[in-house]
Amino acid sequence: MPVNLSAPDPASLLPVAGVRLGIASAGIKKPGRRDITLIELAPGSRVAGVFTQNRFCAAPVALCKQHLAQGDIRALLINTGNANAGTGEEGLRRARRTCEAVAQLMGCAAETKGVSRQVQIGGSTITVTGIAKGSGMIHPNMATMLGYVATDAAIAPGLMPQLVKEVADVSFNCVTVDGDTSTNDSFILIATGQAGNAEIADLAGAGYAALKAALSEVAIGLAQAMARDGEGATKFITVAVEGGRDRAECKQIAYAIARSPLVKTAFFASDPNLGRILAAIGYAGVTDLDVNTLQVYLGDVLVAEQGGRAASYTEAQGAAVMKEADIVVRVVLNRGHANATVWTCDFSYDYVKINAEYRT
Amino acid sequence: MPVNLSAPDPASLLPVAGVRLGIASAGIKKPGRRDITLIELAPGSRVAGVFTQNRFCAAPVALCKQHLAQGDIRALLINTGNANAGTGEEGLRRARRTCEAVAQLMGCAAETKGVSRQVQIGGSTITVTGIAKGSGMIHPNMATMLGYVATDAAIAPGLMPQLVKEVADVSFNCVTVDGDTSTNDSFILIATGQAGNAEIADLAGAGYAALKAALSEVAIGLAQAMARDGEGATKFITVAVEGGRDRAECKQIAYAIARSPLVKTAFFASDPNLGRILAAIGYAGVTDLDVNTLQVYLGDVLVAEQGGRAASYTEAQGAAVMKEADIVVRVVLNRGHANATVWTCDFSYDYVKINAEYRT
């Protein structure tokens, strides 16, 4: 599928000092499939996470939260093929037993998919590497997103919860395949402290900003890859909303467009269907929005303004943009200086096929 | 499609004194198609409406609101094949010219689809008849819902705005096909006052309650027919949420289930996929929901309790329910006395086909 051509190049992955990765087959759903990833961490590593807001939070997520609160994390175990969600107390017991078994098992060959970056902080070279499991990336699994980003930077443990939230907000929290929120969504940030930099201890300092930028770049790459690999995806769609009063209203409008089944089937059909995009903007829930003062662009083409189709717009222009595998929808609200970007994919026959045939 | 078998029987439609219906071909999108409905009202008829909350409110909707505010409505003109949305000032001018033309044109043969009921109020027989245009009912058109319910009851004009809202809240506001809100959604209530009953003037009286019940029954029938006839629908799904603290949280959970593409593709596949239903309950946004104290039923079968799969549940039971064309999902929250019901349909290959091939 052309949409996947620009996915991250696995060859560019850099090792992070203090982190070892292993993959194995546990025969969870299909025999012989590599369904387990183990991330081993050096002593002293800092770990923080953000997790699904779903009230049916899966057992492994509940346990992971407990362990992160206790600190001193030495390994992360990730499986596919079984969500262990909606499994009550028995599910929790099983997740706990699995963790106990891992404690005796460390060490195997590294291989995975991901994104890497390096950045200089206070004279030290900091490495950032991230891996992710997402919609269709390994297997369609409720569009579950699991993201793990590791760096060898030294950072005060007190800053980790804030940092992981800020990075998630511009990356994993900006991607949608079908609007469903899984019981297992998790994003974990690891800092092993082995790069030799002076510990980053100030939220307002240059070191924090530089590290956050590198982490965000890696996390955005992973998040975009999830949309590119969305179930049945044939197109990668970026929805950018600019000139809003605050980021929240920009995100609300971007998500209304990115989640609309009508907009997404139109993209699948390469149909520059203005009406569906305008309708999604209109029902996004920004109740005082003046639709007469906003502009909508498909790629570089101005398609709507003054409450309707732009006078200069021809359907041939829109059709040319829609033929691409990588499409940007831009909405300029002209009522402030905030903006937000959301990534998604189109909605195809294969989305229905994959999700109708998939049995939990 | 079996889902449509229980749609309302057109033969049961009763005329309402003071209302005449006409249908004509205007060649709006396809030559020869009957794309215009005219509803002519006797002098003195009361009319009230509720309309789309979409900020891109279509020109005919904006004009209809103006005319209802002025009062003395003598005719309603409804078209398909052109939404006249996102058309700015020119769209408004055209809608206005169309209304002027109708003023000279009244009178033609009645025929349409709908639902009728009769009720006794203060010794008079009151007739209620409703017609609707919805998703796929006439043509797939952004799942636009247009509902018109007429009665010959006499009712004080001051009560009409409240009555139309109350009826919409239990009918048209409880149906979803794909979660998109059209620029044109409208529900219009007409009372011609020709039944001979003493004018209903008290919101707390028995007459108001009886009329509201009859109107609601008709409007619910029309709303359900919209879900049954949803684009590509093969199953009609009722989502009933009970035992909530208030109606709002029940509706929130019911809509989360009814809108989930993952739940809807599972219904299409006749797959009793518990995980997807539980996940939708969990992400509905009721942040203090305790998932360990709720029950979920498919038809009469208890499928989930205590945070997971019910001990008594077998997949064969779930599979038997899912084979039906008419399925009830029931969620019992056990935290209050409120409830809400939402109707929807499944999500099939044909949903994608219809919406990918449809061009505005």
C-alpha cells in the first residue's frame, strides 16, 4: 500500500545505552509468531507513563501503573495476541505471575521496528529511540497503541511525569484510526541516565527543551506510522487546524474531521467532498464558531471560505489533491493563535473486512 | 435486507385534517425522480421545529427558522438531491425565491411513507401522522434526518416549542447511523387545531401528556425506521442503558456503543465481541464509572459482570443472539434510576460502498 512507503526506516534505529531489547515466541494466539517483546533496563533508569483513560483499563495496564508508582523498574514485557482486558481479578493475578517469571529470564537478541534521533545536550550526545505497536503494525488489535521511547539522558525523576505527558500530547494523543480508545493504550518513557550529561533538573531550562524536542520528534514519527498502518489504510491524512482561540478547540475540530466515517470514506474514494468536511467542522462542538470567517484548504488549494465553496476553486484542483497518498486538510479559523494537528487514515472496504473478520 | 422488514406499513397512514401532501419531480439531481414534497397547512395551524446544531447550518434551515419565528405557516417544501449547505448568501437567496414560488403553487395528490396513531383527548379523536426522510430512506444524503409530524389537535402556540423539544429528545435525538450530524437535520411539528378538542393549554395537564405520548410514538417509529434503513444496514440495534445517575450519562454510554465502528463491524460479522462493547462503555467519558458493578446483556443473555465476562456466559449463547436481524444491547449501571435508549445499525461493506461512491 503506497500509504506505508514513508514509514520509518528500521535501519536508522540506534541503540540506547542501558536498554536491551528481546523478542520471543510464546504461542499466545498463533504458534511460531513473535508475540513477546522484553525491554531490559539498566539499574537507575527512570520510567514514567501515560495510559488509557478507558474505565475498562486492562489488567497489565493497572499493574504497570502500580509498578511505576513503586519505582526501580528493571524490565518491561509487552505481548500481542491477548489484551487481558475485561478479565477481572483473575486477569490481574495472571499479569502479576507473568512479571514474576520475567524477573528470572533476562537476555536475548535485539530486533524491532522504530525511530531514532540524536541530540547534543550540554556537550553530551543523547540518543533517543522509540518502538511502537499499533493498529495493524503487528496485528489489528482494537487499534491499541503501545509506544515505548527510551533515551540515555540523565533527568531528575520528578520531571518524568510532566515530560511524558507533554510528549504524548503532541504525538500519541494526536492520532486516530477509528476513534475507539483501547483498554490497553500506553506510552512509556524510559531514561537510563547513561549518556553522561549533567542531570536535567529544570523544567524551564534549555536541556529540558532540547530533550523534549528530540523525544517528541521520535514519538511523532511513531504516532504517524500508526495512522499510516491503520487497518485497511490506503491514504495518510494530516488535519491541521490553525488560528484557534486555544489548542483544545483546534483539536476538537481536527478530531471531528479525522473521525468522521463520511469524510474518511470520501478520502478512500478520492472524492474532494467539501460538504462532508464543512459538516464535520460545523458539528465539532465549537458553539460560537463563525463559519463565514474560516478558510479550508485541501493541500495548497483554497476550497472553502465565506461559508461556502471558494470562488477560485475548481473541482479538478480538488481531485488532483485527492489522488495523492499523503493529503493535508488545513482549516484556518482566524480567531486566535493556537493550532493543533491530528493524523489519521482513510476508511476502506478493508477496514470493515479486517474488523469484521477479527475475533478476540 | 431483513433489517427493513419491520419498517412502518404505509397502508396504516391516516390523513390529518388541515394537512395536504404533494409529491413532484423537479429534476434536481436525476430527471424523473420524485424529489419534492409539499405539505400544505390549513389557516391557523401551529408549527414549531428543532434543527441541526451544526454551525454550517444549511440555507433552507436558516430560512425555515426565520419563517417559524414570524408564524402563520401555510406550507412546507422539502427537497432531496441538493442540501443547499455551505452555499453562503447566494444559497439563502435561492431558498427564499423557492418559497415565494411555492406560495402560488398549492395542491396535488397525496402519497408518502410514514407512521400514524390516534388518541382520544377530552372526548375528541386526535390523529397524529408523521413522515420522514432519512439515511437511505429516499437517498443516502449525509444521513440527513428530516422528520415531519402533524396532528389535528388544538394546542396553545406557546406550548409548541417545548413539545417539539420533548418529542425530539426521545425520538430523533436517539438515533445514529454513523455519528455525523448533517447541516440540514430538522424535525417539524404541526398542529392544525381541526380535531375539535378544547385547546390544550397546560403543560402539566392530562391532554398535554396524552398528545405528547402519541406524538412520541409516531416520532420513535420514524426514528427507528431511519436506523433500520441506515446506509448498508443488515442489522437493527437497540442500545438500552439503565440504572444511571441521570439521563445524560446513560445517553453518553449508549452513544459510545452505538457509534463505535469496531462494535458496528462486529455486529455486521455476527461476532459477539464483548471486548469492543466493554471498551466503548469504558471510554464513553463517565469518569467515575465503576466497571466492576455493571452488567451487560446481549438480548436476554448476561455476558459481562464484575469487570469481565460473566461466569455463566458461553460464546454459543452470544453467537445465537448475534445471528438475529434485530438485536438489543442492554447495560445496567446500578448507580441510579435514569435510563436512555439509542437506535443504530451495523457497519457493512455497503456502508463504505454507498458513501465512497456517493458524490455531492
